[in-house]
Amino acid sequence: MTNIHKQAVFYPDLAGSKAYRIPSMITTKEGTVIAGIDARIVDQRDNPNKIVATIRRSEDHGESWEPVQNLVAFAGEGLDGAAAIDTSLLQDEETGSIFMIYCHTPGGIGLWNSVPGVGFDIKGRKKLYDHEGKLFLLETDGRVLDEDGQETDYSVDEDGEVFKGKERKGNIYLKQGIDLNESLLEERTSFLHIIQSDNDGLTWSKPRELNLMVKEEWMRFIGSGPGFGIQIKHGDKKGRLIFPIYFSNETGCLSCACIYSDDHGATWQRGESPNDGRVLDGEKLTAETISEEKQFLTESQVLELPTGELKYYLRNHYGRQRTAVTSSTDGGETWGEVQFDESLLDPICQSSVILYPDLGDGKTRVLFSNPANEEKRITGTIRLSEDGGKTWPYSKVIEDGYYGYSCLTVMKNGEIGVLYERIHDHNDWNKMDIQFASFSLEWLKS
């Protein structure tokens, strides 16, 4: 390939969605490229909004794409609808299973108004509340108990529909106050969900809840990186699955961390945040107690160097307008000092970083994508390091204008793909499309 090839993979009104945002992407063992996205059905805004977790697949290195697959949708419509927002993808190369995580919020709830809480009791039963705030508990078989553990005549089906006897009484995922039949609602917080495919992304499981394993009662919001996760290939943590996430504390202040699984995705744990023990401006921080915006560490992506060390690239609000970086030598359980990479200009935006496969020449190639501008999300730039991210001698601007969130992948043919947000009508945010660009290492260095 001597140049760069671009095409719109998601665009307004495709498959009945007015807008698309937040790309995620992986290349599977089979060579299939899976592109994940938020289908924001009536409007491009974040939640509260009706948002559907969606993918398209390509089996020819991004040349052509299969129809849209809507993977997860919840009840409600428009800006009152519930969300499955901010996807992230990861394949377990040992089993072939593909995982997607995303944030679920009920109607009317988003990042800033999620209440603290896990949403479940200690036995793993989902908490439901009636008009008066009285607690009920949802068993996995759909039975509803009162707070004393006594069975009620309520039941909830797998779509969240509530029944009292045979009479429909609302839906637990709806915005409070919009259904005349409303009876029970889930906790007004954020939930981290995971779904799984065992056939290269053709079909997917029902969602599983992760909050009980990775969220604390003092956390309000919890969400994915977004983008993609990794599987550790070296050292004593080999085989570990890792997804970057971020979350807010009781005051709404944001920190990131990684969740990890050592049993092929059956169970997950949350590692420490880089904000835990971080010294910033002479103050020792913890994620639970940070209270200023300059301390925020939010959307993040991670890679593994050939030494087994993890490097973690962090969106931050400190005001340096540079991407922050830290590292881990224990598989993402703890992190070292947070530093700012002076080469990585950043207008406070999500970025993407990926390790290029070893070519056997002793070079550790890292690719980095973001809007390389201190003030605006413009000047979409792909950078290449050949020393594990210490220096970035090569770069190409692939989009002069608006360049928002992005996600990199290395395809089976050795070419690099990037999925990114582009606005082609600056008078209308809903006129954003999601471009897929592909190019070679040689083109990037030319």
C-alpha cells in the first residue's frame, strides 16, 4: 500500500440511527475486523439518551463491511431511553472468545447524575425501588422479593418488563416518571456489563453484570476505556485479560483503572487506579477522595511491552495539554508515577495506542492516534515509535479538520486500521460520520 484509504463505516441515518459515536475495534484471530460503536438513535448526545451497542464486521481487511448488528438495547425512547454506551472489545486468543464491555445506565441517567452504589445486594440480587423508595430484590429467575426476603407477586422478564400477576407494570430500565404503569425501577446508577461471542462476532450472549466484582458502593459512574483491551503475552501474568475502565467517586471526580481476568473472562477484578497513591502538587491522592478536576484521569488505553511491562495512556484534565503515561510491572494491579509525554499534544480527548507485532529486528513499535492539538479536536495524527514509546520520530496527519475519538488495530495483512470520528458539517454535530482509514507502516514512515 502506497497511500491511505478511507471510507465511512457508520454515518447518519445508517440502519435507522441518527448518529454514531465512540469507536472500538479489534482484529480477531480469524482476521476479521470488528468495529464497535454507539448507535445514538435520535441524537448524538451522551447518556441520558437511547444508545445501542452496535458492530459491523469485515472479513477482507476493512475493504467491505457487513450490515450493522445491534447487540444490546434497553427500554425507552429518545433522550428518555436507557443506554448501552462506550464499547470496548477484546479477544482471548487462548479460547477464541471475544468480549465486549460497555456502560449501561437507566433512562434519565448519565455520567454526572449517577448515584453512588453497586445496584445489587451482597447476594447478587438487583436492587429495585418503588415510588416511595422501598427496596425490592430481583432474583435471577425473575422473582421479586421484598426487603425482608419474602416473595411478592411482582416478576421481571429478561427485557426488564415488570408484571404484577399478569398485569404489566412498567419497565425497570425506564426513566422515572414517564410510564403511567411504573412500579419498580433499578437503581439510578451506572452498571458495567459484558457480553461474549464464541463465533468470531457473528452472535453474542446476553449481558452479564460486572458491578459486584469491580465497582464499589462509593462509585457513581463506571464505564469502559473505551476502545479495546489486551491479553498479556509475557511473564507470570501470561493469559490475563485486561480492560481499561474509568469511574467517579461520591463527589463525581474521575479516575481510571484496569479490570482483569485470570480465568478467561469468568470473573474480573479491579486493579488500583494510577490516582491511588499519586503525588500531585504535593498532595497524595486516592481515587476515592480526589476532589478537583485537575486530578481527573479518565478514558485510557493500555499496551504490553515485550518485557511484560504495561504502559497506560491516560486522558487527563491537569492542564498540561499532553497525554499522561504510567506503567505497571504486576499486570495492571498497581501503577508507577504518572508522567506527561511532551510529544503527545492533547486537547483533553480520548486517544488510542497499540503495539505493532514484532518484526524480528529488535524494534518495539507503538502506534498512537489522537487529535494532536492543544485546544481543539482537530489535526488527527498517527504517530509511530520504534523504541516502545520513548520517542515518536514518525507521524502523519490523516485528517486536518475535526478528529474526535479513535481506535487503532493491526490487521492480519500487516496494515494498520484506524476508526475515528469526523464531522463533515460543523453546523450540526449529528453530521458526524465514523471513518475507517487503512495504511501501511511504510506509508507512515514515508
